[in-house]
Amino acid sequence: MSTAAQAAAAPVDERVLRTSPLRRVLGRPELGAVVGAVAVFAFFAFAADSFLRASSLSTVLYAASTIGIMAVPVALLMIGGEFDLSAGVLVTTSALVSSMFSYQMTANVWVGVGVSLLVTLAVGAFNGFMLTRTRLPSFIITLGTYLMLIGMNLGFTKLISDTVSTKTIADMEGFPEAKAVFASTLTVGGVNVKITILWWLLLIAAASWILLRTRVGNWIFAVGGNEAAARAVGVPVRATKIGLYMGVALAAWISGQHLLFSYDVVQSGEGVGNELIYIIAAVIGGCLITGGYGSAVGSAVGALIFGMTSKGIVFAEWEPDWFKFFLGAMLLLATLLNHWVRKRAEATK
């Protein structure tokens, strides 16, 4: 057989094949979410006269950012094949620790912020450690943490403050500086922009870089796709999963500090149910329930859909009860579209 014939018969590695731009677009996990976001934007642009105002769009972005800050690390965790049902109440725990520690110790509020960071990261590490140690489903592990945090939030707040809310710390040293970092409002082109939007964009950029440009990103996809195979080829499965849970905890700390320094006090019962919103935003953004597939950008688009829907209904002067209907419909449509897009992408390989 000639050299040319041998070269023609040799199998070609699919990793070096050239793919068309259309095929690459179809393979993106966030495609369905982007299509949905464009549709929602166009719908409310016609349904609500005030939706396209700069101030209204700023409000939409703020609503999206409060969800998106948490949706980004939750998406990474889902790509790694796990869930965290304690994420919503962990935000409140973070805020409560900062507030109560600062107030009781009459210390600079930055001391409370630092202690809160350590406590919140410890909770995330606990979730990851218990998951990898016991091999129980993440649903069970984090459901237990969720219930414990709810009880601790209420119990400690009543024990220390005699009420279900914390005492104000607005007059304490360091409060103005902390508020500037976590809850300030910037003016950009005459429009007020909340600093949480900048935190959100920073997390999107960091998470996308980790997923697409680092070895850790490969580990996350490998662990979520096939944990046994990943362990067999030397991927540090245990460290990867603990790190993902600590990433969720870090975002919960940021969100908790925003909650505290926005309102000065914290209600101990807040945050219940928000964990489902974070998960839904990630799923709308293209993350699979089974793991191994998704993107940080997709979760951001999912959060943006939340923001546009929740505020668009208000701007259109509709009953807010319709929000849940739109939320459920968007979840179903996005999931079906993501499934269809992925099957088309696989069929064209």
C-alpha cells in the first residue's frame, strides 16, 4: 500500500478536525438561554412601555445580579455533577454572622466580615467533605445542611437578639467602607448602577476562565461527566468537589454581605427557597442535571432571564403572581431547547 493510501486510511483525530462556525454555535450550552433571553427581552420591550428606559434596564440588571452571583458557582457545581440545597440559607447565615459578631464584640465591622468569610467557607468545606467521605447523594447532604442552617439562623438570632432580626450596625466603625464595597451605587452615564453587577461580571469572567483555560476546568467537566473514569486517570475528585462547594460558599459570603450592608439589619428567616432559583437559573443556562455539561455564561443568561421576567411583569403592571407561571414555562422551554440543541450538535459531529 502506498504512503498516500495509508494516510487516507488512517483514522483522523476529531480534535484536529475543522468545524464550521454554525456547528460550533450549535455546540454551545448557553445557546438555548440566549435565544430565550432575546425572546423575553423582545416580549417585554413591546408589553411594557417603560422597560427600555435606562433606569429600568439598570433595575433589571440589579435583579439579575443578585441571582447571578450565586448562579455562577452553582452552575460550576452542577457541571461537576452535584447540587447544593443549602446555598440560599447560607447567604443569610453569612450576613447574620457578620452582623452579630460585629455587634456583640463591638468591633470594627470588617472583623465581622472576616469571621463571616471563615465560617461560610467552613460550611462549604463541610458539605464537600461529607459528600466525598460518605458517598451519599449531594441532595441528602446539603438538605441536612439546609435544615441545620435554618435552625441555627433562627435559634442564634433569638438567643442573642431576643428577636428574629439582628440589631443595626450602621453606626459602627468601618460600616461606610464596607457598604461601599458590597452595597454601593455607582453612577455610569447618568444611570445608577449597583456594585453587585460588577461583582457578578467579575465572577462570570473568573468562572469562565477556570472552566475554559485551566486544568481545574478540565477536572470539573471530567468529574461531572464520569467520576469513576476521572478518578482512574488521576483527577483529584475529592479536592475538586470540595473546592466547588467552597466556591458556592464564597459567592454566598459576597451575597450575604450585600444583604447586610444594603439594609443594616438581617431577618433570620430570609433565603429559604432561593437555592431553587439558583439551580433553575443554571439549568435554563444550559447545565445538565446529570453533570458534565454547561457554562458560566449560560448561568448568567439564565439569571438575566429571571431579572427581565420579574421586573418586566412589574413594568407591564401585571399581577406579580404571574411570575411563577413565566418561571415554570421558561424552565420547561429552555430545558427542551437545550436538549434539542445538544442532540443536533452531537448529530453533526
